[in-house]
Amino acid sequence: MEPISYIWPLTGGLLVGASAGLFLLMHGRVAGISGLMASGLRLGGSGPRGLSLGFLGGLLGGALLAGLVIRTPEVFVTSSLPLLIVGGLLVGFGTRWGSGCTSGHGVCGIARLSPRSLAATGLFMATAALTVFVTRHLTGMI
Amino acid sequence: MRLLIAILCGVLFGAGMIISDMVNPARVLAFLDVTGDWDPSLAFVMGGALIPSGLAYLIHRRMHAPVLADEFRVPASRLIDRPLIGGAILFGLGWGLVGLCPGPALAALTTASWQAAIFVVAMLAGMTLFRFTAGRSA
């Protein structure tokens, strides 16, 4: 994988933050993807369902559009099929149990200095880094 | 109008996922691999995102209600409880195994990646499992 200029992640981050900021000021809601998925698909989230589905539909459309006109995305997955399934189950269950993911806790929560979100983000970052250390360097599993 | 703004927010978010390359699990794992060939991209994404969202959260404190809704629905709890801790650890474990979290996983679907599709289906299954176990009272 080639290193990329910091301009790409910085610009992408600004767009994500603009999305979260606009969603808050217009609709008064947290732009957390796991929460929006849960409320959009009736899996226990709160908030108007139509707006959640609108956001998620826009996400797919925006990704498709940006992939066609701005930058050709590369999705390089190293995990085997069983790991993909286990990983997906853990991410789905964990984000609902912990009330948020990288967007809800990591971007929106830290932006308002929520102690819950700061704790959650520190924990999931540390756990993920430890998981990568164990699977890559200790066991060579991935 | 309300729906249109929600869609626009989604478009900005989705474009951000592609432009930042967070849609690529290899890039995310390279950030998490702190003792390996470290890639700082995710830190730039988080840092960049915190500028406009931090500003918006400052502005919202001076507003009585959002422009298109009756009230702000921002979580008020400050309690660091067992669900928060347990959930964050399980999420971190899954994230570290694959390199995908919910936003990038959805954006990756647009590249027709079969791995992203499997991951999203499993993620929805995990959310459903939570809904009918620990989350049934919520």
C-alpha cells in the first residue's frame, strides 16, 4: 500500500466533520453511523427513521460519486472469511452495546468533550491497536 | 427540505470516507499497527473532522433548538458504565481484526467489495443480536 499525502485524509476528515456539524445544527442529532443504522433499520436506535435512512442513502451516494469523480477507492482486505464474520459481529454488537462507533463517539462525542465518548474512544482505539499487535506481530495470524 | 439536508449530510460523510481513504481497511490497520510501518492518516481524519464538528458543538450551545427540529437530541449522560466499557472493547476487537468500522464499511459497499458486503451483513447480525439480548429493554 502506497503512503498518501496528508491532504487526502485531512480533506476527508473536514468533510466528515462538516457532515456531523451540519446534522447537529440542522437536525439536532449525533451523526453516528452505528446509531443511524440501528434507528434506520429498526434495530433499537432512537430518532426519526426517515432521516436516518436519508443520511445512510446519502452516504452510499456520496461514496459512489466521490469514488467515480475524485479518487478511485481501493478496498484491500487482509482478513479471511471467518475473521470477517467474527469481526462484523463484534463491531455490530459492540457499537450498539457501547452506544457508538468511530463517528458517534470519536468525532461527535470528542467534539463536545463528552467523558463517555472520550473513554469509549480511548478504549476501542487501544483494544484495536492491541488486537493488531497480537494478530500481526505475536501470532502472525493476519 | 428536512430529508434533503439529511441526505446532503450523508453525501458529505460518504465522500469524506472515500477521499480520506478510510474506506481501505489496510490503511486503517496500518494506523492501528503502532509498532509496525505506522500510517498517520486516521489521525489527520480525526483531527480534520474535529475542527468543523467542534465548532458546530460550540455554536449549538448558543441555540435553543436546531434549525429543522424541535430540540437537540444530544446524549446527556456522563456515566462511564459497564455497557460503554464492554461495548467499546468488543468493538475495538472487531475493528482490529478487520480494519472496518460502520461508516467505512458502508462506504466500501460502493466498491462492490464482497468482503465489505459479508462484513456489513455480519455487523447487522451483531446489531440484531444485541437488540434481542442485552438491548431488549432499551
